[in-house]
Amino acid sequence: MSKRIEKMPDRIMGRSLNYKVIPTVCNLKNMLSKLMDVNGDFRQLKQWEKRSYKAYNIDDIKLNILNQIKAIGRL
């Protein structure tokens, strides 16, 4: 696994990425992959992807996330 990903914090916007995570079809990784596929266009996300997007307050950090993903090449 990439060292950049290993340095990812346990919490994003107050939500834990590792503790008490409810498995869903649209986890954070899936939603971020879809967001990359649609070039960051929130309107093109499915409803369950939008819920994940809003729950993690991605709008505030979207550009940073997209730039980092582009820099490492993929999720």
C-alpha cells in the first residue's frame, strides 16, 4: 500500500474511517472513485453516493482530495 495512503488520518470531518463503520454498497472509497469518474460533479452521483458525500462533508475538501488522487494515480 502506498505510504501516502498509510498516513491517512483515522478521522475525516469527525467521522472515524476504522471504528464502528457500517458496511454499505457505497463506502468512502467507492464514492471517491465515482467522484473521480465524473470529474468532481456532485450532480452525477447516485443518491447513496450523495449521502456518503454529504456525511463526510466532502464539498469542503473535494479539490484537495481530487488533486491527491490524481497525484498518486488512483485510489
